[in-house]
Amino acid sequence: MEHLFSATTWKPFRMAEVFTFSKGKRLTKDNMIEGKTNYIGAISDDNGVRQYISEEPTHQGNCITVNYNGSVGEAFYQEQPFWASDDVNVLKLKDHILNRNIALFLCTLIKHNKFKFSYGRKWTLEKMKESILMLPVCEENNVDFTFMDSYIGKIIEVRNLDN
């Protein structure tokens, strides 16, 4: 797999060039009733799912959630509709349809920015939009989503062969 990265051209992109952003919404513990909707909080495990609530989802699935508070910089792919807490930003690709493989690739790169932020130095929406991701590019200098999809697909394939 190593040779795939070395044969690929990479270029810096501001996150605002690649993603649209939306904010989560506040829901206090007192107002939470157990249900079936994923409630995404600013935690570092369980794909960000803090609990299941009865509220209708605030976001459709097939997007990435990034904590800017709590466990700052954790990024997760959300396949299903969900409610995002107000400590979470929701990212969608601007010019491409996201899938699981591309999301997993991007989540890994987003998490590489974690070291710059903390509970006391939050990754606010403004800072997130200006943050830089080094992304693979194709010949037209556009983000190479095909490479991302293929690369993660090969990792999953190899891991499945090992089981």
C-alpha cells in the first residue's frame, strides 16, 4: 500500500474548499427521551454516538461529524440520519458524493489536525474552515476522490482476507 501514496500527488486545500459545514443543535439531558435516533455528542468512541433519542434527526446520514468541543478533533462517518449536539460540526462534500471509503480516508486526515486544538483551544467553525488538509489530486489538480475510494477499498479487502 505504501507505494500508492508515493505515486500520488498531494496538494493543500482549505477545508472550506472541500466541505460545506452545518452546526449541531443543543439538546439538554433533561429534554432527552430514549428512542432510536443516533445522538452524536463530542465523545471519542462509539462513532460519536452518545445515546439514542426519540427526537427526529437534525441531519441526514452520509456525512462526517467533527467535534469542536469535548473530544476536540474526533471525526466520524455517519451513515444514518442523526441528531448532532451543539458541540459537533457536520461536514458534507461540496463537489462529490461521499461514500464510506472516502469518508474513512477524510476522517483520518481531519484527525491529523487534532494536535492543534484542545478543550481550552476549541476548533471553532471559523478555524475549521481555514484548516488545511493535504489531499491527493488527479491530473486536473482536483481532489482525487477515486484514489481515496480505491485506497480504503484495498485496505478493507486485505483485512478481510486476513480474517
